[in-house]
Amino acid sequence: MLDAEREFLETENAAVHRGAHKLAAFATERFEDARETVASFIGAATDEVVWTPGATAAANLLAYAMGNARAGSRFALGPGDEIVATEAEHHANLIPWQELAARTGATFRYVPLDDRGALDLSRLDEVVTPRTRVLAFAHVSNVLGTVAPVAELVAAARRVGALVVLDACQSAPHLPMDVTSLDVDFLFFSAHKMLGPTGVGVLWGRRELLADLPPFLTGGSMITTVTMERAEFLAPPQRFEAGTQPVSQAIGLAAAIGYLSAIGMDRIAARERELGTEMVERLSAIDQVTVLGSDSGAPRTGIASFVVDGIHAHDVGQLLDDRGIAVRVGHHCAQPLHRRYGVTATTRASAYLYTTRDEIDRLVDGVRDAVAFFGGRHEHRAGAAVPGGHPRPREAPARPGAARRHRGQLAPDQPHVRRRGHLRAAPRHRRPRRGRPVGATAARSRRPPPRCSASSCRVCRRRSCASASTASAPRCAPAARSHPTRISWATPPRSRASRATRRASSARCSRGSRRRMR
């Protein structure tokens, strides 16, 4: 992948779909060849593949394009219509639909999760109704690692005539993909999860649906005729590819797909299934460890998200990182799922085609070491059930954040606020605001006292270090060595002495500093 992208940038780089010279024509050919590679990988037609900056951009493209649909279009939404997602969604496949419902007046609903970590299909007909216009769900949960029952969900949508949008970010890199057998209407995924570069994603849609879908982003490279009154747009997929495209990234993704296809997606899926099952079984056998979704009964990929009773996920992640084991901690952009099971954060281990059993051994040993090092102190919500585990004891302490304070950095997706079950990484000492009177805040500060240039140094108590009459006398060398260069950020009380006296004593220690030294 790196070689393919580097070679294009060094020897073939040019703007696509706009230049008439040979280099531009060759770059356009490489760009369209990459589109054909992606289409073949998912069993689609070439003109059904749209390039996007990523999976989140693809979901937003769909949501905003539907919001732009005129009245009478099959995509037009309004009051009385319903948009349905699931409780297991990544925020990228949740918030765009919530916002679309808010803009159009439609109602947003969701399919709930049960206590085992599976979608509660017993209530599916209550959620997916004749008013449902869009059903969006993830093929594989990025937290639970479980494969969604695509056939049942698609059948429910077809019964009421709803469009089906599939988030394939966690399935395209790990499972064989065929859009025809999946029978969905739209599908999207990103490149960086499947050995590709960042900054590029794929949106697939049925040809007839893309033809009726209005554009979201407008500008150059997506028009046929433009006048001062109106514009006409190209046919898909160029209609949805306004502006400069991620050409080198698309070529890198095509190279990554070629690598995966050479190995075989069936082999990759089987290997990950073995590793994922082993991770879940061995982690679940550790005392105080609960793997989310381990008892769901659904097929799994190589993902295991777990909680350790009494130990915050950030502490577990830091200890594993010290041992060279990379895991992700936090809510993984799936706060509703974590809230459903009464936890604020989990530790997620992910296996891929390059993962070895020796690395799983190191992961399990690291989690055991974390349990032994931190001990068991309950910090999760009392009475909350975790899928694959048991309800939390009611006698759990009232403060969920009573675990050991984590001195490192929080995870990128963890908010820097104090919430239920969160620990905030706050500075150890707060600097008083400039100009505030010296009070309890400054008194409690552990900053060392300032250096003093007065005649009688109040730091070292020596009279020989400065002159008694010169305000600019040299500072005490012993004091400079024993006390760092610090000054008081607090303004001392105003003196009653004359202005000349105050000028003469300006180099001496302030009253606030003397209070601190006492």
C-alpha cells in the first residue's frame, strides 16, 4: 500500500477528471481502476461506488442528501415519518440520523439491546413500522464484536418499504462482502481499518437510488452545465464527488484490497474467529473480568471489549501499554451502548490477520497483572447488568470514581469532565490568577518560595549576599541554587509607605511571599 501510494505521488500525480495532458489522463485511469477494484471487492458495479473522505463523511452524505430531497421524492422526510437505528451503533451511524430527524421533523427510534449483548428482535415489529423510512445499523458492532442478524433486519425493512443503510466499517476488513447477497440499499466503510490509508472511504448505493439522490456537496467536477440561474449535475458517482478527490489514497486502498484478496477473505474471517473466541474465553476466565457480549450467541469477529471490576479502563490500558500491548480504552464512540450496561468505559482488544497467539498470551497475562496490581474495588453503577456477567452488587460504593487516580492522559474520545464513573486528569497545582490577593489558594500551593534580592536574604538568612541600600543588588547565589526561579503570581496588599519607599523596596520579597515562607 505504501509503495503504491508513494509511486503515484512521485511519478504519476495529477488532477483527475479535468486535465487534457497525458499525465492527467493516466492519473484519471489509475483513479478509476481503484474504483473498479473496490467494486469487485464488494460485488458491485463500478458506477455504484462513491469516494468519500471516510465512513463518517459517507453517512453524513446520505443523511444530508436525503434532507435535500424535494417533496414527492422517495427520500423526502417529514413529520410522521420514522428513522430507525440500533442501540449498538457507532456515533457515526447514529448522530447523522438523529440530526436528519431533527431537521425534517421525523421521529427517531431504535432497536434495543438485550441483557446478553444481542439486538432484541422480539420487539422489532414494534420499532420498524409502516412509518419507517430508513433503517440504519452496523454489520458488526465495534464494541461487542458481534455480527448483526442482517437477514432479519432487512426483511423487517422490506415489509414496510424502508431503505436499509449498512455500516460495514467493522465487516469489510474482516468478512467476505457481497452487496447483492446482503440485499441492502446503501453501504459504507473506511480504508484505514483494512490496511489502507487514512482520508478515504467508500459509499456504495444501488444505481437507481443514487440516480434519484440529490447531491450534498456542490462545486467543481460534478456538473454538466452551469448558468447564472441554475446548474445541472453529472450522473453518479461523480455527482457526489465535488472538488479535489483523494486520488493517492484511493490507489493505496486498491493496493490494500489486492493484498487482502490475495490472502483470501474467507481465510481471514476464519482466523479472526478463532482468535476472537480464544480471547473471549481466556479473558472471561479471569476473576473480576467480564467480556461484553460473550453470551450473546451471535457470530463474532476478533474483538473483545471487557471491564475489570473495581479498575478503571484507563488504568488497565496504561498497564498493558507499559508491557507493549496496544488496546483502546474509553467508550469507543458508542456511549449509548455503554450506558445500556451501566459502564462508562471498556478496554477493547482487537485481533487481525497479523495477530499471533503469543500476543494473546501477553494480553491475558497483562490483564491478570492489572487485577493483581490494582486489586478489586467496585466502581461501576450498582445493580447494572453487564452482558455475559451478573448484576453489580447493591452495596457498591456511592462514588463510582473512587478508583486509583490515573495520572496519564485520557483517551482521545474521553471527555475531560468529571462525570459519573469518570476520572478527570486535572493539574496537580492550580496557579492563582494574576492580581488576586494572597489567600488559601496560594498558601496551599507547593511552589517553592521566590529568590530574594533584599539586603537580609530571607531565603538563606545571610547578610553578605547583597547590599543594604541598593535595590538592584545581586541575588543570593546559595538561594539561587537551592530554590528555582519562581515569582509570586499574587499581588501583595498595598503599602501605606510613601511612593519613594515603595520604589526602594520593590526588589524585596512581597508580604505575600513572606507569608508563604513562614
